[in-house]
Amino acid sequence: MNKNTILAWATFIMIIFGILLVALGIFKYNEIAGWGFVSVGLGFLAIAWVFNALKGRV
């Protein structure tokens, strides 16, 4: 596996976990903890976006 394949897999895994965390925050935890899950999930999605932008440049 080359570095672009590794970045692609990292992006895919982080998107899955980001969506999972946002869904947990919205549907399971309706209290204050839900805000934390959603914010961490959005952070995961932002980092996945950066990884996707880095493919082919590193």
C-alpha cells in the first residue's frame, strides 16, 4: 500500500466514525453529552476533509 491508499483508508474510517458520533449525539444522547458527541464527530469529519485534500500532495 502506498501513502495515497493509506490516506484514503484513513479518510474513509474517519468519515464513518464522524457520522457515527454525530448520529449518537443526535439520536441517543439528548442531554448535554450529545453536544460533545456532535462536536467531536464534526471534528472527525473536518480532519477527514483535510486527509482527503492531502491525497496526491504528500
